[in-house]
Amino acid sequence: MLSLPTLLLLLVCLTCLITVLLVVAATFSDRSPELRLWAAGNVAVSIGMVTNGLDSELIPPWLGIVVANALLAGGQCVIVSGMRAFLGLKTPASVIVGISLFSALFCAYYFYLEPSVHARMLFSSFMYGAINLYGAWTLRTRMEMPLIVATRTTAIGFLVMGGALLVRGVYYLYFPIARYDDAARQMLFITILLAVMAQIAIAFGGILMVTYRYAGEMKRLSRHDALTGALNRAGITRHALAALKRGMQKQADIGVLLIDVDHFKQINDRYGHPTGDQVLRQLVDVINAQIRPNDRLGRFGGEEFLVVLDGAGPREVEIAAERLRQTVEDCPAVAEGKPIAYTISIGTVTSREVGYGFERLVAEADAALYEAKQTGRNRVCMARSPLVGKRPAD
């Protein structure tokens, strides 16, 4: 069986190892404030644990007791603030500083003015236990799979750590320091053993949280256009194929709108590409505001967008397209405080007319869009077979 000093050394080494891992990860991450907070908190906790564990003959009491407890309390608060940052919540720095100072002053009072190891043990047990339980409570937020597994693992770690410390505090509360020896050492052994297990759970869960967050972001980026936030060509194609498959099974209509910004090259030449980008972003906002929640928008080309309308027949598609065209005409884009008027042309088609083949639907919508361009732009044209002509250069 492990001895108490060995277990304590294991806890210190584990904390330091986790700290090194987090520092390295935070160094190479420029978009993860939670990692930087976890690393900073673990650095403070590691220094506090090492300092507090040194022989009193090697370091002065103000460093081994007062400063060490301030670092332990502040470090744990910073770790919890990192968890809050992961959830998009902010923690005032004044709260962390206040808890650290309170911990330092409390330990200084019960060392210099009214020396009491018992009071300091009670304080550390209840204070650190409460901080860890708050960390577990912070992660109560419901999340999607598999991120919920990571957050629950981390929350269990905080819960075990906090619970063990509070139980130790209650034990010390009823048994003054003069009355315990072997029982007290056994209680300390159990507390440290649980702390080691909790540290592993917190570290493992935290790493999983960041990993799943990055994986989700990469998945989103692989399906979305970086400029506008709409689905990219691959993303809208994937959605369209799934919608068409469902539509074919249920014999439901699927509508497609192919949208192109009129004279977009002239906008870029006259106002500059940043303004052109702003026009595209606003167009996406306008389209998203007009379509239904189950419809999808994707950027299909440079200034060309594809909208998939689920359960929309020819009449519904025509009405939706005309409403969208009119809205864009009435709502100029704004760049650097100046209105930029622009219009769109739209080609429409539905599965009722040409079937559920995606390529055929896009080709027919493209032909209808070409017709809208040829006949004056800023208009909506329904698909007509056979396909005619080639698309004009903008």
C-alpha cells in the first residue's frame, strides 16, 4: 500500500505533469482562452503545492503558508474560470484576486496572531472544497454528444475533489487537532487518493473538451463558407442530396433557387473587394432572414448561391423567390457607412418538374438563371426545358 508521503508526492508530480501539458498546449493555441487559464491556474496550484510541502526550515512561513495558500486558492479559481470561459462565461479578475487575498490574510492571521493549525486546515478544506464544487456546478450546462461526455467527466472530477475536501473539513470540525493521529493520517490519505483520481478526471475531461470543440469547429469549417458563414458547395450539396432522398421517399416537392448578384464585378471594381465581400455577407443575412428554418442556403460559386426549399412546390418557390428578390432590391448593403444598391437574379426549379436528380435540378435552375440575366436581370425565371444557351460572364 502506498504511504502518505508517496501519495502526496504522486499528487504533486501529477499536478506538475498536467501543468506542463497544459502550458505546451496553450503555447501553440491562439484561440483557446480556456487553455491559457487552465495552464495558468495549474502553474499557481503546482507552485503552491510544492511550496506548502517544503520543510519549514528551508523556507520562511510567510512563503510556505501565506503565499502558498493564496496560490492554491487563486489557482483553483483560475482553473474554474477557464471552465467558465469554455462555456462563453467571463469571471471578473477581482473575484479571483479577492479570494486569493482572503486566503492569504486568513492563513497569516492564524499563523502569526492566533497560531492554529486546526483553523488553517478547516479553512483550506472548506474553501478549496467549495471552489471545486462550484467548478462542478459550472459544468451542469446541457451539451450535445460527444461533448457532454467530456464535460461530465470533468464535472465528476471537480465533484470528487470538492466532496473529499468538504468531508475532510467536517471531520476536522468535530475532531480537534490534538485528538487525532492515526485517524487523521488515514483521513488525509483518503483525501489525497481521491484528489489524485479527481486530478486525472479533470485533466482527461478538460483535454477531451478542447479536443471535441476543435473537432466540431473543423467539421463546421469543412461545411461552411469562411467569408459568409453559409454552407459551402460541398455542404449544400450534401444537404440537398439528403433532402431529395427524403422527398423522393415521401413524394414531397423540393424546390431549388439559384441566385446570382447582378453586375458583381462592377461592384468590386468600383468600391473594392472588401465592399464586395460585405455585399455577399449582407445578402446571406437577407436570405437567411427570408427562408424557413428547415430550408438551407449555400454558397455555390463566387457570387452565386443555392437555396434548397424543403416541401415547396412551383407556386411556393416562385413566391419565395420573388419576395427575396424584392427584399434585396429594397435593402441596399452598407459599407463604411455608405449604402450600396445592388440586385439579384434568380433561377428556380422544383422536383415536380424535373425529378429528384440533384445535377438535373441545378442544371435547370442554371438555365433559368441565365434566362433571367438575358432578359434584363433583377428578376425571377422558372426553369424551362430543354436547357438553352450558356451562362453569361458577369
